Amino acid sequence: MEPVFNFPFEPYDIQKKFMKELYFTIDNREIGIFESPTGTGKSLSICCGALQWLKDNNINTMENLKKEISDLKQSISQKSQADDWLQEEYNKIKLNQTLATLQLKLDRIMKREESFVQMRNRVMKQKTNTNKIDNYFNKAPKKDIAEDDGKDINDVPEETEDDLLIQEHSETDDGSDKDDETVEENESEAINKIYISSRTHSQLSQFVGEIKQTIFNDTTRVVTLASRQHYCINSDVNKLKNINLINERCLDMQKVKSKSTLTDDSGKAVKKTKTASCKACPYYNQTNITKLKERLLVDVMDMEELVKCGKTLKACPYYAARMALDESEVVLISHAGIVSSGARSGMSLKLKDNVLILDEAHGLTAALENAHSAPVASTQLNSVKTYLQFYINKYRARLSSKNLLLLNQIQFVLGKLLNLLKLQAKSTSKDGDDAKIFTVEDFVLKAEIDHLNLRPLVEFCRSSRLAPKLHGFSMRYGQQIIEDASTVDTKKSFKNFLSSISKKKEDKVEEKVQLEAKVNQKTTMSEVSAGSGLYAVLDFLEMLCERSSLGRVLVREVGLKYLLLEPRERFDEVTKQCRSVIVAGGTMEPISEFEALLGMRSKAGEGRVGRVVRCGHVVGREGVVGVALASGPAGVTLNFSYSNRESTQLLDEVGRILRNICGVVPGGVICFVPSYSYEDLLFRHLDNTGALLAIGKKKIVFREPKSAGDVDQVLQKYALAVNKRDGGTNGALLLSVVGGKLSEGLNFSDDLGRCVLVVGMPYPNVKSAELQEKMKYLDRVSPGSASVYYENLCMKAVNQCIGRAVRHANDYAAVVLMDERFSRASTIRALPTFLQDSLITNCSFGQAMGSIAKFFSRHKHKKTS
């Protein structure tokens, strides 16, 4: 039976195809690879296709249960013809047991739906009464909730704070404070879920917007999962910036409620714990969190809306989202949250028999690699080692012998790692090697830590929560340690240190003012948090503990990095658990890469059954003109290889091409170059030769900012320049970087992007030690696969740039690929299908300009929507 899709407007044929194929892929428990060009309504098609399946599946489940119950009742009521009465009674008992189980299952589903209706009514009533009642009680002026009278860890007396900083093994985490303490487990009758994952949280918010357009908005329970870093609304916590420190402080604040008020049977307080000096979080209120959870389940909200609502209700958005997880039907989560087993278990994700849809799948491999790598900078190692040494010396007399031994072993490991970096620095100055790669076995031998069992050290640090204690220690005594650490006479400096930290209480105010005045000094010690540095060190050591044969350690003068050459097998546990896995993107080439990642097979081969679905663009051949430009106006061959791209001749030719393109193309032109350094070189050359002035007469020139905070401002000015068109200018030119802030996720529709130019082929640096090691491994496994991998890295980046322009059915744009290598057959096959159909290869400059001029002449009076 063909499903009926509730699309908010009349869908294109490719959208119908996408939804239908998606529906049946999920229904048949298959794996799917879906390619739908950017601008074809892919997100909306995913929402409508997947949510329609979810709705139909829930209805079918109910109908099947009712039918099974009816059939069983009928079987029980019928008289058996069996001669053996004992067997007959046994059969009846078994049937009744099955009937009871099915009836219980049906009752739970119906009760759950009834509960949701009641929840909706409660929320609607609360929203109606908000202005009538809540505002009345809130009229009286109140102290800001963030200005709680409780004392923070940095404001308590010296003796109490030092007690907090002492390393006690008895403080090990017993599991009572884990994130999932607020999440109720209900393994029986788990709700069918669709997990939708994307690369960034802003892209997840787009899915929320798409769901709101559909009929599923009022009936589907949607939750977006994110870390405390994104959801915390307590300014005392989120100011810590580092995610691990935020987590630790949050848990500390919860302990205040649970442990600082212990009483005996008579109600008298019997214990005041050390964590009592850390004030309780005013937003961790179960009643308010429950209200926020219900609001989240009833009203489809994106992250910003949830945070805003949390502030209004004075409830924690992080725990509200966690609490809502079990009752939700659609869960939105970033790639990082899916690919990391630690993140999955931390958020209590239940993938078994549920659907996983991974959008923007071109970033999936990179997310996997990042999740299984662990970088640690030399500055972090230095900071941790210095602070830890002072920490040990100060509290030596109060530490147990066991803890003192473990802390000294950690200090020993840090020293050995720093010694290895010093050796690397010396070898670099001799022979110019930038980095070296070691297997895990070779690395621990080289670092001279092979005799140590690292796992107990890591477990000790995590269970006794050394990192937040070291962070608190560095915040309290940091400036004094920096000053003393720089003194040559270490014995004298340490004596001064001990003397300075034992000052009388009345001197502490002046000391604190001095510390705050110096906190912005740009020294290595003051810029690197000892707490966050220790987290990085522990992640690195934890990776070493696995001793994977595919693990490698990259050693540079600036730091260390653990790499996993093939993280694919770590993704197998995800695909095996899920009912169905869908990967989707604008350009899914090379398909073979995703087939290998997902363990896919054809129906005759090995692995899991899967289907590949390719959808065309909503824009036909007449809406796009593609040009693979082989030479410039002066006849110079366009080959932007690394050794050739800085030549004056080639840079002059780029200037001439841009001048001509800007004269012919109306509206906005986006020019992508391989790197920020090349963009700077090109801009300076254009400026020095006068080409920039000539281009500026036609289009106002903008440059992609290096700071993410400046992107919106530049884009606003660019859009204003494109739409203004006065003083003789005809739009704007935006110089951008491949793989930069403007190459992914942005919409340059209509006049904002009438032409996209890609200068050269943005291959990654082949001299990179990390890339070379990966390619060596690939060639060992499958000869020739390394070059394919290298080519794919380049073309994925190019395709993301191309996808910025044509965004809807009535849009049109030119795509100019400035390099003769774009005309190679293998390169053409890796381009988006919609561009391949209109691409003119090996194009001379005259031929290219003629095609582009005719293209825009045809569209001169076309209206876009």
C-alpha cells in the first residue's frame, strides 16, 4: 500500500521520490544512502517521510495488537478437540499468559497516549494562566535569581576552600551523581524513536523549523539534545567555558542539595559536607524542570526557544531535555553525540530498533575521526605539571600515602611527555622534520612510560575528580605560582609561595584585587587552565590504554595527538543496533565510502541490505551553467598546483578573470580560494596591481573574516551591497575560503549568489604527517585506495562550495571551476550530478565568457521567489 505524505505544499517529483524511498527503507529495516542536492527541500522531505512512517507504524502496532488479542480470545473461547485434557489445560494457560502480555502492552500504549493528552491540557492551561496568575505574584521586586546568597567556592574561608581542594580517594563517584539520575528507565514499552543527526546545532534547528511547517507539529514529541555548554543558564557555571569543568561544577551544585542537609531521625543536621560551600543551582528545581519538560514535549522547540523558556520558568533546559528523552518520538542530536560511545551512554541514547537519520553526511567521517582522536598541547602539559607540583607540595602532609604515590606517578608521566617534546624540538631544528608518527607501543617505549600501568592513574584522576580540584587550586593561587615558577631559586620561591598563601584574612582582599588585575597577562601559564589541560591529558592517556593496533601518536614540538587510522569499526555498533540507518546529503560521492562505513551490501553480497537513492535537482539544465576553465584571457594555463599557484603570471590571470566575470554577472559573486593564506596573497596582489580598484568599479569587494564573530556583520554588508546597486556598482564580490565559515551551511540564493568561482583544487597538504600515515595504511589494506581518498577529500570540499548558490526551483547561477584539472574524467564524476549535465569542459576563456553572457542574457527578466 502506497503511503500518503502530508507535505505542507505541492511537492516536486524528486521530493515525492525521496519521501517514498525513505519510507520503504525504514519500513524494510534497510540502510539507505540518499543524495538530494542542496536547495531541493531535503530537510523537509526527511521530516515528512520519516514522521509519516512513524505515525503509520504506531497505528499499525495498535491495530496488530488489537487483532492478536481478538484472535487469542477467540481461540481460548473455542473448545479444544484434543483427547488429552492435561495438554488442553496447559495450552489454555499459555494462551492466557500471551493474552495478558499483549493486553498489558496495549494498555500501556493507550495509557501513554492518554497521559500525553493530559499533559497537553496541563501545559495549555499553564500558558493561559501565565499572564493572569504568575505575573501577579511576580509583581513584587525580587532579587535576581543568579544573585543567590549562597557562597561560591571562591568566596569561602581559606580553611574550608583548602579542604575542598584536598585530594581524597574516599570522594570517588559512586554513580549517584551521573547525568542520567533524572532519567527514568522504562525498558518495557519503549517509544519508537527517530534520531535525526546533523553536523551543527544550527542545522538541527532548521529541522525544528521544518517540523513546525507540517501537520506533525501538534502531535509529535520532539527534543533536541545538547551539552550543558549549550543549555546551562547559570552564569556562575557557563562562564567556565570548558565543557568538562562545566559538568563538574554542575554536579557539585547538585550535591549541595542532596548532601549538605543530611539529618537524623529527629530532623537534626548530622553532617555538613565539604561541597556545602559551593552554592546550590537555583535552576535545578525538579518541579520547574518537570514543567519545562512538559512544555518541551507539547510545544516543538529549538535550542534557543528551550533556553528562553527555561529562563522564564527558572528551570534547567539541560535536565528538562534529558528528562523528556524517554517520552520523545523525534530526537535531534549532533554527529558528535552519535559517533562517540561515551556521549551515547552519557545521554542514555537507546538506538536499539530505532531509526537513525544522519543528514549532512559528508561530515560523518570527520566526526568519527575527531571522536576517536585526543590532542594535548605542550602548553597544557606544562601548565598541568607546574600546578600539580605546587599542589603536591602544599598538601603533601594531608595526602594519604596511596594518593601521594599516584599523584607523583602522574607528575612523572607528564615530565616524560614533555621530555619527548623537547627531543622532537631538537630533531626538528636539525633536519626540518615537522612531526613524527609512532605506533602506541613505540610511543610508550620512546616516552619511557612503558613500565607504568596508565589505566589506574586515569581512573584515579577521574574518580577522585582531580581536574576540578586542580582548576580551583590554580584559580586561587595561580598568579603566585606563575611568579614563583619563574624564579630561578625554586626552594626560595616555594618558601615565599607558602608564606604568601598563609597571609591573614584581612590581606586577602588586596591579594584578590592584584590577582584579578593580572589575570589578563598573556603568559602561557595564565592562559591555559590547569583543569581543562588535565582533562586533555587524561583523554590522551585513556586512548593509549586501549593499545589499538590502528592507533598512532603524532608528536610535534607544539604537542601530541592520538589518532585512530580506521574508526569505521567503532561505528558498526551503531548500525547493528538501529532498525534502519539513513545517511543523506547534497552530494554523497563517493558512494563506496559510505557503503563501507555502513557495512552495506547488495542483496546478493555480504553485509546489511541497503539502497542508494539519487535525486536530481529541482533546477533543470537551463538553471545552471557550469564551466571548467582551462586557460585565462592571456592564454595562461590555469593549474593551481601547490608549486605553481603563487606565480605572478597566474595571479595576474586570476585578476583578469575576476574583472571580466564581475562585468558580466549581475548581483553577487562568491569566489572560493584554497586557504586563508592564499586569499591574503591574492588580495594583496590584486591591490598592488590595480586589479582590485578595477573590480571595485563594478562590484564592492568583501573578504571572509577569520573571526567567527564577524561573519554575520560581513554577510549583512555583502547582502546590502548586492541589493543596493547604486553609484555604478552591480552587486558585490565575496572572497571566501574553501572549508571556511562561508563554504558550508549558508544560503546564497537568488542575487546573493549568481556565480560561484572555485580557484584551484583544494587538496589538503600531502606533506602532513597525519595524512601520510593514513594514506600508507589505506594502501596497505587496499592498493590504490589512498589516492582515491586524497581525491575525495578535495572534491567533497569543492562540492560544498558549489552547493551554496542554486537554492530553489526558480533560482539560477553560473559555476566557474578555475583549473584545468577539473576537466579530468575522474574529477567530473565526483561533481554533483546536476552540474555534470551542464558542464563545459576544457573551456578557453573566450568560450567561457560567451556561455556565461548568453546564460545571464536568457535569465535577465526572470523573476525568482
